[in-house]
Amino acid sequence: MKKIILPLLILALAGTVYAQDEAIFSHYNITPILINPAVAGFNNAHQIQFNARAQWTGFPDAPMTLGVMYNGPVGNTFGLGIGLRSETAAQLNRLRGQLNFAFRFPFSDNFKFGVGFTAEFQQIQLDNAFRNSNFYQEGDQIVENAVNGQREFDANLGFWGEWNERTYVGLAFANLVGARLDEIVTNTSNESPFQYYLLTAGHRIQVNDFFGLEPSILIRQVRNSPFQIDFNLKASFLDDDQLVAGISYRSLKTFGVLLGTKVSKIQLFYTYDVSFQQFQQFNAGSHEVTVAVNFERKKKVGYNQPTNN
């Protein structure tokens, strides 16, 4: 019986970690580099951001995600990003390293366009302490392989466009390598390598000098995760978006509230999510915090850049 239960348990834990993929951080509508590599350096500023998300707080061994990322311009047309993310769920851990490359094309003062690529390395590993559980039998190869770690490479491709620094559309194709490996293992060749994607669009409405609104939407289909649509509405107050508030609703029956502020070069954002599904009664919701530090790059004459990331 242990031989049957153990593989099922490991697969369940792996599914939990895998399901927290490209859009696990809900602050993608604040810093879209989280889901689209084409945004690297797009706003002609250097940015370092720290992200933390505690999923389903109060539930034993609930998922926790920590990340740090840099992105910024290199010259007038090239952007670079580098990030590290740690994800844990129960006794399963995943470490992800990302390297983003992006090219920016300022076709005119009103239209900017970017293309980006992400190379990613992942290591998924079962905690060594699992050997002390009741499910483990000495010499069990499944556990030994999981403790030693599973290593994978993956890649993402992204496109990003902005009109008049107000309307934006982004499309990212995720899991390009992982999707291809799935086809090889399952002997299926009729599926497109671009079957996993994240499509986002939004528009910034400046009501007056004091107040602005930004509705946006995200359509997401990524590997090992259910199809999802997010509807977001963000409001900005005071000059230079010093105060930010927003709400989000996901088709997976999750509702989130966003609060944020900007002090000099530092931005701080916090989101609290609750679910309308039955599992909500077993946890206290999810918390997410993002701290971003921005360093403006001196603009060169004749090259006008968008002002929002």
C-alpha cells in the first residue's frame, strides 16, 4: 500500500507547486515583467523588486513564494532582466532562475513595441526530512530521486505594445520547452508549442490631476494549471501615483484587494485574496507584498520613453 500511496502523494505535492506558475504573483498589473519578458527595460528605468506571497495562510504546509528580480535598459533598444524565485508547498521545494532579454522598438512617439525571451532553469526537490515519514521505505527509488532533485529547463516568449503611454497589450507564450517535452513523453504531436499563453490588456484613464483609473484583464492558460481570467480595476491618487488602490476578480472564484504607495523611488504594494470556494473555510486567505525600487535612467535627446512599466 505504501508503494501506491507514496507516488500519489508526491504527484499531488508536485501538482501544487507546478500550479503556482507564471501568474502566481497577482501584482503583474503593477509590474508586468512578472509575466512578460518583453517588458524588461521597457520604461527606460532600472528596477529591483522583491515579491512575497503566502498562499492559504493558516493551512498546514501552505504554499509560500519568494522572489527577487531586476530589469532595466542596456542602451536605447535592449533590455535585460534577471530573477530568482523560491517556491515551497509542504515538503516539496522549487527553485527557479530566470534570464530575460528584450528588444524595444520605438516606432513613434505614440507607439512603442517590445519583444522578449526568457531562459529558465528549475530545480524541484523533496525535503530530505521526508525520509523520516511513515510513507518512506529504505531504498525507495522514488523518494531518493525526488530528494536528489529534478532539474528542468524552460523558455518563454513575449510581446508588449503601448499606445500613447495609456493603452497596452501583452502576449506571452509560456512553457515552450516543457510543452514540447510533454508531447514527446505522451507521443502526441498535434498540439502547438504555443498552447500555453498569458494575454493581458489594459487602459489608463486620467480623470483629473488627482485621480486616475486603470481597468485591465488577464487571460491565462499555462501548464498544469486551470484556465483563468482575471478582471482588475486599479485607481491612482495624487501626483505620480503616490497612492494606489484596486480590486481583482478571478474566474477561479477569488477576490483580491490591492493597496499601495510610492515614496520617492520606493513603491510598496499589498494584496489580500479570499476565495469563494469551500476550501476558504480551512484557511485565512492569501497575502502578497511587493517592494520595488526604481532608478530612472537619463534620457537621451530624441528618444522619448513611456513612463509606466
